[in-house]
Amino acid sequence: MADAPDGFFLRDLLFFGTSLSPSTVVSKGAVWELPDLSSADPGTHEAYYEGLRVFFRSLTPDQAVQFQWRVDSDYHDALETYRQKTDELCGPGREWCRAARTMRYERANAMMHAGMLRRERLEVYLSRKCSTVPSGGLKGEDQIISFLDQQSKLLGQQLEGAAAHMPGGRVRVMDDLEHYASYRRFLNPSSHIFGEERYQGFDANASILSQCVSCDSIGIKTREENSVVFKYDGCYHQILVIKRWPQATHWGMIWKLTGAL
């Protein structure tokens, strides 16, 4: 991981580098909560294909997008909401209701911490070069903060705008703490970190990699599919890079592309 780009969690952005220049890259992440489309009708498939097409076409030459998909067992927020509802609904005279709901909560909570539950997550990072920064740089801290806040707002709006074209989809833009939790969880998949513990250890003055990377990666070439993957924190990862999109596409291509790995 020595050659991985490093930076800081800054102004609700991932700021890669140590100074602001036209070549500096900033990035913003968002959680995309999308329904399962495996059994969706062709009209819904077409709507999502069109939504992704509009999103990709909104990217400028100095932008790039990264989709991080993973599986974990984190149902902490949903379980805590269930526990709070139990306290609200099961007052005096409803002891049986409280006992039944508490039993379900404790069983699911134990399975979550044991890694026995499954939850798919899709997090999207939109990056861009700060090409509009003058070659001589910006003058003064106020100008730099104003520029970064503007980039954070514009990238967030671009990520949120994608949800308007995806029926049933929701987008939640991240702040510094959520960026930290996302990176830490993605780079340490074998650790089960839930709730407020996700944000422990955050240091705005420390670099991204120093806070989130705790082990080395190993590159592996598979014999069966003749492809290259890397093993990190005891789990297999794979990266697919697309540098140019074909002129003519259809939604079936995306399914084959993402299902090939």
C-alpha cells in the first residue's frame, strides 16, 4: 500500500496530496441504497440504465467515478431503531410483547457481531482534479476554504442528482466522519466495527492511510479465470477499471460486465 495515494479528510472531502494546485485531486463519497433488480421488469432495468447513462454523461474530462461494492453484517442502525420502537410500544401490560421483541433483538445483534448476517453496500466516490485553481495557487486560507467548500457542494449535488433517475433509490452524501468510517471499514473487512465505534480514532490532522491501513496486500493471479486479484486483510478484492465508454451501449452490457468477475 506504499504507492497508494494519500491525503486527508478535509471539508467533507477526500483531499489527496499536501497542497492545493491544478493537479490536486479531491473526492466525495455517497451511499447509494438501491433495490434488488435481479427480478425487476424490463421497464425498471431500462430506467436504471438510463439513469446511469445520464450520470456518466454528466462527468467532465477532469472527473472520475469509483463504485465500491462490498458485503458486511452491519445492521446496527436498523437494530437500534427496532430496540427504540420496543421501548415505545411495549409499555406496562405488554410484557410478552417486550420479551418477544427483546429476544429477537438480542439474537440478531449477536449474529451481527459474529459476522453471520449479510448486507450488501454500494458506495460511490466522485473525484475531480482542481484544474480551475490558478497555477500560482489561491491566496489566503479563506480562499482555499471557500474553494473546497464549493467543490464539496458541487460533487455532493452531482451524486444526489443520480437518485432522481433511479426508481426506489436513495443517496446519502458523506461527511468527514462517514468518509473515515467507510475507508476504515473497506480496508479492514475482517474487523466487525459497528455503531459509534466506526468513528473512534478519527484525527483530522492525520493522513488517510495512516488512520485506515493496518496490513499489506498480496497480488494473486488465478489459474481458473486467468485474472489478477489481490488479497487484503484476509479477503479477496478485485478492481475493474474502465477508461473509455463505448458509443453504443445497452443495459445488458452492464449486467455482463459487472457479473463477469
